[in-house]
Amino acid sequence: MPWNDNAGPGPWGSPPPNDGKKDADRNRGEEPRPSGPGGPPPPIDVNALLERLSDRMRQVLGGPRRSRALAISAAVAVGLWAMSGSYVVQPDEQAVVTTFGAYSRTASPGLRYHLPFPIEQVEKVSVTSLQRIDVGGVPTAPLPDESLMLTGDENIVDLSFSVQYRISDPAKYLFNLRDPDAAIKAVAESAMREVIGKTALQPILTTARGQVQDQAGSLTQAILDRYQAGVFIDGVQIRAANPPPPVIAAFQDVTAAGQNAESNANIARGEAAKVVQAARGYSAQVVREASGEAARFNQVYDQYKLAPAVTRERLYIETMERVLARSNKVVVDSKGASAPIILPPDAFRPRTSTARVTSSTPAGAN
């Protein structure tokens, strides 16, 4: 019988009935269980199990096709990692590039590239937008610890203001200040207290606000420049300046009285200036009239020297015209009058126009 004929029992007899089960146990890495009920389970062969797992991994990873797929996957992963370093900087921004956390360079607007994470990192900063910080709180939430300041004349003013700034150097702004907003606020408050401490209360509340704002802004910029903060102070604006709340009413009365006094003084100065101007005008008029009369007299004198008699007669006639023009006149024709002439009662009363009364007398009267 052939050696591979398993149909018959063979020279060794029939195989045991549980061989298939034992083979399955061996394939699972287990020892064949003894036949018969109640037998203990065989121990697990760990070495055999690890060996079969290694064989399975070699089968999965083995072969040229799988090696090529792994190479392609690795190349794609490296390419994607390299492409992750591309970035865009907007026109209103600048980018600060760090290498392992240390400052490396500043990138201008446009399409830029940096070594991918974790080698280099990028932080974008807006350099054109105007930032604002409020000191002293807002009207709905005041902060007395920040707003109450001592003035130069030892009064207290309740002052709140705003600081507007732009970032001029992103690298200095990010690396030289731990908390930029807090640092700028502290510096601005300190500068404003110094300026207020040199200024009297009344100018702060009325006419010197612009000067105080300029001085506080300049001092804030100087201090931040010493810190190399990379910040440009665009301006300091006083939002409110008032006396402390307990004395507001009394201070308003004092302010109103001062304004009234200033108004009255301005009126008095205006009246005095008016009188002075009128006197100067009258003086100029008198001088011009005197100069004209003197010139006229000189002209008459020149004519008098040429014809004295004619000049005297003309002067007499002109004088009589001026005198008689301001008086009431009665013209009487006495030729041939013989009886007394009786004039009416109102003949010499003042009139707006010259009255002329003509009376005829008989012939021969003197």
C-alpha cells in the first residue's frame, strides 16, 4: 500500500480519535490536552507564541512591494512635514521667527517659509493697528486706586485717561516685555502722576489739558524706549478730570465764581479798550482838522498878501454869512416910511428855518 494512503489503518493501526483536536491546540500555541474528563489545562508556551508572532510580522513586512509602499509613505510624510513650514504674512503684519524658542529673524509681508515644527516657530504681530489701554477705569467701572492723583498745589484730582500705541518692533515687543499691556499701563500711569504732581489743579481742569497730555505721552515714550519695548506711543488722551466726589459741589461753586470774575474782567477790559480807541480816534480827528485849518489859513494868508483889500472884504462877507446863518432875521424896507414899524411877537423866536418879514412904510419916512 502507498505510503500516503491514509484510508486504511496501516501497519501501525488506526490513528487515535483526538489527533485533530491536538493539532488545533498546537496551532494555538497550547499543549494537547489529555484525553479524558477532568484533566488540568496545559501551560502556555510563551516562546512559541512569540516566535509565531515574529513570523507573522516578517510575512507582513516582507517583500519588495511592501518595502516600496513604506518608502513612498515615508516620503509623503516628510514632504507634508516640510510643506508645513510655509506661511503668509499679511500687509499689516510682521512675523517673528524663533529657532528652538530663541529669536532668529523678523519676516516682512508676503509668502514666507520657516523650518517646520519643532525646529522653528512663527508668531505674527500686527504693526499698523492702534492699540488702546485705559487707566483709571471707565465711567461705568471707575478705579480710584488708579485715578486719584496729587497735584502740584497739594490738591487731589480724579483723572482717567487712555493711552494709544502701535508696535514698532515686534521682536522687542515679544521678548523684552513679559506682559506688554501691563507694562505700558504701569509706565503711563507713573508718567501721568509725575506730570500731574508738577501742575496745579485749576489748569488741569480748565486750560492745561493739552499740555499735560503731551508731557505725559513724551515721558511714557522715553521710559519705554529705555526698556526697549518696541512700542510707539501715538497719544495720551485725558477722558475725565474732576475733583474728588465729596468736594465736587463746592468746587463747582468756586469754578462758577471764578468764571464770573473772569467774564466781568473781560467786559471791563473791553470797555476800557473801547474808551481808549475812541480817545485815539478823537485825537486823530482833532489833529487832522487843525492841520487842515492851518493849511487853509496859510492859503488865505498867501492870497491876502497878493490883494489885502479884496481878501479883507471876502473874509468879512464869509464871516457874516456864518453868523447870520444861525440867527432869525427880519428885513425891513424903510424907504418912504413915516410911521413906527411894529413887528409881530414871534419875529425873533428860534426857528428851524430863517424867517423873513417884509413891511412897507409910507414914502418919506426915515
